[in-house]
Amino acid sequence: MKPYKLFVQNAKPTNIFKKIQSPYSGEIVAEVEQADADVLEQALKNAEDSFHGVMKKMPAYKRA
């Protein structure tokens, strides 16, 4: 099964994966990388930078 990695700009991979199990069949359907505190902090920083760099300057009618 192919693992799904996190895509957070400027964040280092954690290489911690969790298997996702189907509640219906019990079958493992995916394996996804889990975020740690550093990845979450980077994601929040990216969101804030995006807001201040792009969204804040954009008129409200374009943001909607």
C-alpha cells in the first residue's frame, strides 16, 4: 500500500504513519503521515503568511 505523505510547505516530514481501517470491513484502506507539533506550527504560520500576503489585500467580493 502506498503511504500518503503530508504536504505542508517548509515543514520537515515526520515519517510517522498511521494505518486507516475501514469501519465496514476492517480492511486497511490507507496509510497516512501524521503531523507533529512542528508541522502544525508551520501550517499555521503558512496560513497566517498567506492571509497577510494575499487574502488581506484582496477585496471581500473576490474572497467570497
